[in-house]
Amino acid sequence: MASPAKRLKATPLRIGTHNGHFHVCLILGRQTDSGADEALAVYMLRLLPEYQGSTLIRSRDPAVLEECDIIVDVHAQYDGIKHFDHHQRTFSETFSPDFQTKLSSAGLIYKHFAPQIISHRLSIPIDDPSVTLLYNKVYKDFIEAIDANDNGISAYPSDVKPAFNDKSISLPSLVGLLNPEWNSTVKTQELEDEKFLEASKLMGTVFDQKLDYYGKSWLPARDHVVEAMKGRFEFDEKGRILVFSQSVPWKDHLFTLEAEVGVEGEDKRPLYVLYGEGAEKSSWRIQCVPVSKDSFESRKPLPEAWRGTRDDALSEVSGIPGGVFVHASGFIGGNKTFEGALEMAKTSLEL
């Protein structure tokens, strides 16, 4: 007779997805990368305690799939419980009313299970407000692009010719390379499944890194930006200079906080950020606030006469001792001391 422990041991849950290539599909007559979405969907499910050690079933046989506990990216059904496919004609689900991008299987799994994944991986109570903040942030900055790619949605109008081809370095293209070669002399379901698991691990590694970064680095930085915003009038009467004791990821939080607190007037927006470099803060940086989070254009670049100069030449042209450098584009510079960097900021405000 089996022991009580063995009798109570649950059968591993089964995840179902389609077999075949996880590379290219045709959407509205356009060839688009695919496969990255179900590879990531499977990985995310396996981050949940109940799906750790789960069995993966890759098939297109409806009877085989229905024996699984959850089915992703196949079977033309979506119910938010067992079926998570997005290929049916009537499908129009988005992450929230704030987004127009239709979800892929990755987006569907993320939408339904990410709060639990975030809570479990980062050891944060699921009802903590930071879970919602991270849930929205990771979707906007990572998952949405996977959804758009799989659904054949371009990031920019089709009549805009790109300056170079970046498709070959995208995550979906790297997933595609993991498919067995078309002319391989060995083609088996077992080999195909092994390659799919490699693709799932690749997508999952990036997802883990993204989530860890946002949870352990990006989110804690918000408090530093809040404090810098509160103390900005100490350095300039209009609050145009922010000071951090060390380099933190501040850009995203700054633009969010500006919208939240309602910074009044363009003449009172932060223009320069100062922060110490290295553990000993042996030098200080002055960085210009960009016109938007992802822009290379600064709200107010450092003075033209300073750009491209270094050391004594910079100190001489600026009239400020301790000069280290100013980038040729004027978006960043450095000084040996905090006082010197602060003087660079104040002088730049008046030029």
C-alpha cells in the first residue's frame, strides 16, 4: 500500500501549447515574428508555485490539449481560466482601457497571473500598492512590445523607412533562430520540444531581469526622486536643480512625479540633475533633463562654449575650478566637487 505522503502527492499540472515552428506566422498578409509570446507565456506560468515542475504538452490535437490544465496560444478559445488563445477572429482583449494593443498569449498570461508572479518573486504582499505599480510598468515597457510584435503591429508608420535593420537583434528574431533548421536531416518532435524550451528560457531570462530591475532598482529609486523634488528649491529659487547623493534611475520617475504634483510653468521645471560618482564620490556629474523620457534632446543643454572641453580647458572657459568634461552634445558634464557641479548648473541657468 502506498504511504499517505505518496497518495497525497499531486500529479504535476500540464501546460498545453501548439507544436510546430515557433518562428514566423502571417498576419494580414504580413510576415511577422511569432513564438516569443508562447515561449514567454509558458515560462511565466512556471514561475507560479502551482506550475513549478509542470509538464509541457505541445500538440494541435484538441483532445490532447483539453487534457491539459491550461492551454496557451492555441485552440482558438479565451476564457481567462483554462484557455488563453488570441488567434480567434472575435478576439479584441487589451491589457486595460489605457492600451490599444491586442494581447498575445504572453499578454494574456501576464494580465491574469502577473500580480501573483510579482508578489512571489519579489516577496511583496500581493495587496501592496507597489505590485500594481510594477504590474503596469513591466507591461508598458516590455510585455506590450511582445504583444504588438506577435500581432503584426508596427512601432511606427509603414511609410517611414528605418535607417538600419534592427529586426535581427530583436528577442523574437533570436527565438526564431532556435527552431530546427529547415534542411536538418534530424526532425523529431523531441528535438523541436527541446528547442522550444531553449526559447522559453531565453525569453524568461529577460523577463526575470526586467522584473528584478524594476522591483529592486527602479522602484526604490522613486523615493530618492520624491526627496529630490521636495528639496529642489534649496539649490535654486525656481526649483530647476535636483541633487542626488548617487546615480539612480531618475528619468522615468521625474516625468511621472511632474505630472502628479503638477509643476507649474516651464520656468519651474527641473533642468539639471546632479549626482555623485563612485563609492567615494570622487567626482560629480551634471546631467540635463531631456524633453521626454526617451529623448536625446535636452530641455536646456550645457553652454555651447563648454561642449567638448575637458579638465583645465573646461575650467578656463567656464570660470569654474575643477572641471572634468562636458560632452560634445552638451547633455552631461562633470566636476571634481559638488560645489563645482552646482556652480556649473547655476551658471548654465543664466546662459
